[in-house]
Amino acid sequence: MKKYFVLLVVLLLSNCHFAIAQKDIPDRPSPPKLVNDFTGILSSAETHTLEQKLVTFNNETSNQIAIVIVNDFAGYQKEQYADLIGEKWGVGYKGKNNGVVLLVKPKTETEKGETFIATGYGLEGALPDAVLKRLVEEEMIPFFKTDRYYQGLDHTTDIIMKLVAGEFTADEYLGNRDVLKGLFFVFLILVLFIAFVYRKLKMANVKVKNYSSGHHGISAMQLLMLLLEADKGKEKGKWGSFNSGGGLFGGFGGSGGGGGGFGGFGGGSFGGGGAGGSW
């Protein structure tokens, strides 16, 4: 009997702690909206554009993406704060738990910027932690570092929507990024090769002119022989090391606005996956 009493007390205390914790979280917006900027970092036009895009996505798929921008996390870790927002507001739909909370705390003169993407249980398959981590580090934070918050949010939500809608899978997204890295490496090699050939052509320019003056043209084999001859007696150069740093090229298309207003959150539950970062 004592064991059950202790268990009951623990459960009651846990519920009380959760209720107290939720008091530090902003109340569910009224009227309901998906883009909630408590900092004023977005313009009204930017907020409206994002809102219309996310409302259209909600109406077409029933999946809800809530953007929340705050000045601080009220003493919580960013992942705790994002989960508490999702739970208190009920982002997503009950039974489906298909909500996403994209939490951002902008960088200030005294504090680093932080962000976290939290997902309901129902979207863990489409948005596993590995995908969310890459979204945060490679798609979103590079924009945030240059204070382009709207562009980062717009770009990242575009990709989230396509992943959730099944336009491509998590594995395809991760794989495509690796392919792009490989293509970028090949592109750099090609540029270096062209530069090498161009340098050799300049060195052999006089010989090419003298040779071709008595002929109607020059064949590929003859050009190769001239290049080899121009290299005789010279030490072979070494390829310099290089880095392919920076972001990857390419992108994903945007989404148009339209549709009716947002009808409200559907009682989704959180505590699933997520990933975050800082800058």
C-alpha cells in the first residue's frame, strides 16, 4: 500500500511541476496563428508571407509547422522550451501528433543565437534527428549568421514541407546532399585541370603558331605532343591542397500563399525527436 502511495505522490508532483513549467511558456496565440514572432525581428510582410505558406500547408496536408521566435528560453534548455511550446499549444493533431515547432532565439550583442526544431511523434519517420541536424546547421544557421532570419525560415520550412509531404525521403535528402558534395569536388578538379591546360597552352603558344602557320590545322594528337614538349626539362608541379568550404549550391523551391485562415492547433503531443544549434 505504501508503494502505491509513493507512486501516486510522485505522479502528482510530476504533474504539478509540468503545470508550473507551462506557466513560463507563452500562451497559445489568440487568434490562432502559426508564425509567432515575440521579438519583432520579422517585418509584417515577412510574417504574413510565412503565415500564408504554413496555413496552406496545414490545410492541404493537416501537418502543422509553428514558428516561434523569442528573446529568451525562460531558464530552460532550447529543446525543453520547444517541447513545452508544442505540448502547451497542441501543435499538430491529436492522435496524429504531426506537429513541428521551429524555435529561434536571435543573436544579440551579449548572447549567442540559438535554434531548435522539435517534432511530434508522428513525424519522426519523415524528419529524423539526422535530417533535422543538417537542416539546422546547413540550411538555416548560415542565413541566421548574416541576420537573414526570414530567408532562413522560408528556405528551411520549404524543405520540411517537402520531406513531410513525401516529395523526397529523409534518405534521399541526406544522400542528395552527399552527391552534391561529390559534384562540387569534381567541379573543382575540372576547374583546376582547365587552368593547368590553359597554362600549358600559353607556354606552347609560340610553337603552336609557328607549327600551324605552315599547316591548315592542328590535330588533338599534335596539340598533345606540343604540350608534352613544352613540359620537357621542367619540374613537375604539385597539386596544391584546397578546401571546398562554404555552403552547398542548389536549393529547393518556395511555396505560394493562398487558402483560408488558420483554424487553430489540433491537440498534438510532443516529446519526440529534434535537433538544434547555435551561432
